[in-house]
Amino acid sequence: MTEWRLVPVEPTPEMDKAGADTFGGQGDSADARYECAVMYRAMIAAAPQPPAAQEPVAWVSANHQYMTMNQADARAHILNGVPLKPLYLHPAPADDRVRELTEALQMLHDDCVEYLTINNLGGYDNHVLRRARAALANGGK
């Protein structure tokens, strides 16, 4: 498993010297520091992107007055009418966004149906649920 770290795109003078020191202790040599900087830039250019987060790391309200890192708390707030936005460590690619929104819509639909059932409102079929079912039937479109 690769550990991820945030590093500068361009090496600092200290980084150049440390790199040059590993190659025969020539940290004071301008040529050795230049060679290390060239290698560092090549490695940064070839580095893979960090993996996109599959699950949100937290949820925050639109007015930024509330934040939670607990999915159950987030669902409870959403059921109580507090819209929360999921936050990810790394943004998901655009293709994954459609899947993500479809899953969120399915979760909201299921929670609404559960709420209506628990409160003996099972026969209640409002406009929002009809639209959610239609969107889910069309793959979230």
C-alpha cells in the first residue's frame, strides 16, 4: 500500500541538497543538486493521482453551521429536513458522480418510504417520491 503525502511540485533548496547528499555526499555541488531536481520533477510528473474517496469523510450543512463525520447522524439530519453536503478526501471523477447521486437519491427514497411506513402513512404517495422513483427508474436521469 502506498502512503500519500502532500509535497511541493518544485523541490526546495533543502530537498535538492538532501537528494544530492544521498548520492556520494555531494550536497554542496550545484551539478548534483541540479540532477536531483531534474529527477524529482520527473518523479512528480509520473506520480499517480491519489485514489478518489469512495465514502464521504464528513457531511456539512449549506450554511456551514453543522458538520458530522457519522453517516447515521447525517441521515437523521437529512430526514429532519437539514440538507447536508457530503465531503470527500479526494473529489470523485465525473462518471462516478452520477452513480453517487443515484445512490444518494435511492437512500433518500428508502428513508422516506421507511418514515411513511413507521408513521402509518404507507398509502401516502407525494410528488417527491413519485419523482424519485421516476429518476431511479431512468438510472438517475
